[in-house]
Amino acid sequence: MSVHAPQAGARHAVQIGETQFTVGDLGAADRDSLCALHEQVFGPGAGDAWYRWKYMPGGNGGGEGSGVWQDGVLIAHCGGIPRRLWRQGRPVAGTQIGDVMVAPQWRGILTRRGPFFHASQAFYSGHISGQSEDRIAFGFPSERHLRLAVTLKLLWDGGPIHSLSWNLSSPPLPLSRWAWRWTALDPSQAGFDPSIDAAWEMMKKQSTALTLGQRDAAYARWRYCERPARRSRFFELRRPWSARATGIAVMDLDGPNALWLDWIGHPGAMPVAASACRAEAARGGAAWLTAWASPAVTQSLQDSGASTAVTAWLGIPRASSLAEAELPGMNWWLMGGDTDFL
């Protein structure tokens, strides 16, 4: 294998055996190619609206990507979205990895140093370690993807991500109106942004032992309100005597099973929030409530009656501004809303 060393931002040739590839960053002109590969790998859903939401230069998503081309056709891609992180109470630049994909006909070919490796390496070196500020990246690979990336020294194994499931055939009793109020929060209301921001400030103050992504109103609007073809709903949990919410749950109630996407608020209120989310899901006719959860989230819900299974893994690019010895102390707080696909 031979590689022609690239200049910053340039595309370069990679020769593997008899096959030549081109590796480099994607730009606005690659929109159709990116959407076509995404549909080929993941199915329908990546069109103009999706691209504008996530990758449009200058847009709110700010997504960036690196790819591999063969004979002018995009066959592999690794992307990411800038995401402010808070690590034990201190801000740090972050990148949320997503849209890691290889065209089906190339998945089993040249696996060790093939399209997956080169797309990932290009993105990690150019958009994580190649930045002027310290940056921590994270993503949610499958077990197979993680093992390959660990072998190739692209990722560290950050541990399991669980799927929590609550059977709603026997929903919990409603919350006591004397102790708690649970009300829908409409993004069109004037108080939406202040409520989200206040809940996030509370969460941040109570999460100095955790690593978590910023959950302010600007992020919540981009992630949950602006995303095309998906509708998330917000519910505020508060004490009757308090003017400030204890937290805000984000849910997707449109499928046969309800999905609890996120919690913005006091981490200690998770058991109460779980009961309220179960009751809300049952009212909507769902058979199950599900949630993705890192171990810290799973532990906070250990007495909530959820069944637990591993659904994905946390992958930390080795290009991040971390030493491997620091991984056990990261204590990530992650839910489905921290992905870019649920």
C-alpha cells in the first residue's frame, strides 16, 4: 500500500494492491453523493432537508465529513458534529461522531486498511487531533465496528451503551399531584427557551462528577425541533411550589413503542422522571418505553423496573485529547439524544 501525503484539506490518492482510492474532506458539492451513500447503507431519510439540518456549510448542525472515493463514487464516509462537552464541570470542545458508513460491496474487501480505515483516519486526524484546541470525540459503534476500530488503533473501547425497556402492560401509578407536576412544554411558547436553559444550568451544577454534552435551548431546538421528519415532545417535571422545573424529558411518542430520548435536569430525579415517562407512554397507547443509557444513566435507573441489554458501544477516537488511562474516570452521561440517529 502506498499513500501520497496530503496537504491540509486536500484530497489525496491511496493505492491498495491494484486499486486506487481518493481520500479527503467532503464539501457542499458532495451533498448528493453523501445522501445517496446514506440511503444505500441506512435506508431512506437522507435528503435535502436532512443535509441542511446536519451538514449544510454555515448551518446550525455544523457537520463535517471525510470520505473515500473509488472511480469518482463515494464509497465510505466518517462524519461528526461539533458538540460542547462538560467534563467534571469544565467545558471542553467535543465532536459527536456519526454517519460512519461503507458501501455494502466494499465492506468485506480490504477490511484492515480499506475504505473504513481511511475515511475514519482522515476525519480523526483532520477534525479532532488536527484542531488548535483540545477536543474529545465520541460515537456509538456496533460491537463489530468497535472491535475492528480498536484493532486498527482508531478507537478506544469506552464501554457498553444499554437499552432500557419498560413493559407498559402495568403502567405506574400517576405522580402525586401534591408532590409533582408533569406538563407538556411547547417549543412555540415564549417560555420554552428559558425553561430549557434553566433546567440545563441545574443539570450542569449537579453533574460535576460526570462527562456530558451541553443541553441548552439552542442544542435542544436543533436536535429535537429542527430535525426533519421527526417529532419530539417535551415534558416538564416540577414541584407544585417551585417556579423552576426539576427537569425536562424529551420523548418520541409516534411509534408503537415510545422512546425516552433525553433528560435535561437534576440527575437525581431520574427515577421520578422514569415513572412519568412510563405513564405518558402508556397514555399514548405504547406497549413499551425504551431508552438508551450509558452506565451512569443505567445506574440512576437501577430500581425503576427496566430490563437491560447492550445495544451499542461507546467508541472514543484515539485522536481525542485524552490518555487511555483517563477513560475509566470519564463517567459519561449519555442517552439516545446524544446520538444523531435516534
